[in-house]
Amino acid sequence: MNLARICKYIVIAALAAWIVPALFLARVEPGEIGVRQSALSGVRDTDLAPGWTWRIPGVHKVIRLPAHYEFFDYTEDDVNVQRPLQIRTKDNNIVVLDVSVPVRIRHGEAHSMVSAGNHTKDADGRYRFQRLAEETTVSVLREDLADLTSQGFYSTSDRLAVADTTLEVLNKSLEPLHLEAKAVLIRAVRFRPEYENQLQQIQLNEQNKLLDKARERVANEQQQLDNYVEATRALAAAKQQDWVRRQAELERAYLVGFIDIEGDQQPGAARRVLDALADAERAELATGARAMFDLAEDQDVPPQYLLGIKNIQAETLEYRQRVRTEADGISARLSAEGEAKIATVRGQFESRLNQLLNSPAGRAYVAWKTAANVDFADTLTFSSSDGIPSVLRLRDFAQRFMGSR
């Protein structure tokens, strides 16, 4: 019994969950605008956003309108019911235009459209506001696009300007219908065949004019570039010449210095002139050296900056040659004196040696040295009148060696 009662409650709850939303709730899909109309109070003055909204069956009615853009394509496509627009231009030519105009309901004004009754559908299945918007659009396009001449249609700037002006007029005309257009897109322009050839020639001429202007601008820009290049080269040459001059001045200052030797080419002339200068003249030379070598105003200028490398080298060379000449003279004199003293000592030594050798002891020494070099044969033959070999007479033999006999 309890189980049957529980099942009955479940069934009743399921039916209520299905029936109550279906009766008291209405859904507005994405891409739609909802308008709630009451049989008692009329149309609600606000639009309904996508989602669920409540209603009372028999009292409330939720009207759904498209929120997206509706495209009015006046082209030759078979998909669209609209056809291309034929417009007579200011210069009395017939032009065929392919135009697209996106139109949608203004934000927050769908309830006003329902109040005006333009939400109903006609016999062809379209909304009434769509038919009214198409009629208004065609009328405005035929009137405002006719302000262009034949040449204006192939001028991009003129065509876009007229399209913007037409869009403003169209939105003013669609405002009472609570609609707005996003843009007026002119997609194609066609004239009669006989005029199309002339127009193409006119367009070609216009393009040639634009090309000539572009070439002229290129030539002008090229001329400016050439002038800039020549000016740059001239400036670079001037800078180079200035740098060469500056370099020559610096090189001359480093090599020659700042002192005028007035034709005196003797080594040390520059230093003698510098030493003879007064303090004011020397200070003036120091100021010129600071300016040339880019030194600070309070920085001291050594004498070598004023003399120059060549003058210092000449002084160094003269000093070296002079010192070397003096040294060579002193060396030659000292060498001669030394050789003379050596000769004197050597003469005295030889004289004393001769005296010593001429003495008996010296003669004995000479004999001894001589005897050391005497070599007798292995076999000796002696012949002597007294029967005694002369070699055995040692005293006589020694005297002979000493030169006494």
C-alpha cells in the first residue's frame, strides 16, 4: 500500500515537472529577442534576453524576433529574392549596382516594433518589418546613390564617401521602424556595354594619370635623395679635408713644435730660442699648444711640447755625435798612452833580460836549456889526439855551450 502511494507521488511529481515548465515558462533561444505581450496590460516595455522567462497561460504571449543581421543582397545570385539596382547617374547613364546592406533590430527596441505591429508575418513568410526595411532601403539607395556621376563610381574615395552618406540617410529612415543598418556595401558596378568600353578607357587614363603622378613623386623623391647624397658626400669631403688639415697641423706641432728658429738649422737652436723667451711670450706659446693638443687650461705644458720631436731628435743626435767624438778622442789618447807605457815596460823588460842572460848564471841557464835539446846518436865514434873523448871533458864541453870559449 505504501509502495503504491510512493509510486503515485513520483508519477505526479514527474508530470508536474514536465507540465509546469511547459505551461508557465517560455525559452528565448540564442540569436533571438523576446517580447512578452500580456492580454491585460499589453506589450512589456523591455526586451527579453536569451534564456527562460515566466508566463501565465492564456494571459502572456512571448513573441520571438531574430536578433541577427538580415542581409539585403541586391545581386544576380539565385539565392536572393532581390535583384541588382538600376540607377540613373547625374550624367544620365544607367548603372547596375550589386549592393549589400546588413540590417537588424535596434538594441532594446524590439518591444516598440511589436507595439507598432511590424512583427507579424506576411503571406510570403517574411516579417513585416523586413518588407518595410527592404522598401525603405531600395528607396534610399536609388535616391542617394544617384548623386554620383559615372566617373564617381570607379573612384574609390568618392564611392566610399557616398556610401557613408547613404548609410546615415538610411539609418534615419529606418529609425521609425526601429531598425538600423550596419553598412552600405557597393560590391560591383556595371554600365551598358557601349559605355563600359569608354569607361574602361577613362579609367585607364585616370590610372595613367595616377601612374604619372606616382612617377613624378618618385622622381622628386629620387632628386631629393640625390641631393641628400651629394650634400652628404660634400659634407664628408669637407670633414675629411678638415681632418687632414687638423692632422697635418697636429703632425707639424708634434714634429716641429711652436718655436720660430728664424732659419737657424743648428741643433739646439729651438731650445736656445725657448730659453731666451720672456715669460709672456712663453705663456702665449703654451696657450697655443693647449689649444692644438686639446689640453686643459690649467694643465702645464712641458718644454718638449713646445720644442717638437724633430728638434729634440736633432739635439739628441748632436749630443750623441759630440759625446761619441769626445769619447773616441779620449779613447785614442788613452790607447796611445797605454801602448807607449807598454812599449817602455817591454823595452825595460827585454834590456833587463838581456843583462841577466849575459851574466854567468844567465849563460849557464841558456846552456842548460840548450843541452836539454841535444840528442846524441845511439852509436858514438870518438877521435881525440889525447885519447879522451871530448864529450867526457865536461868542463870544456859546458864552456862551449855557454860560449866562454
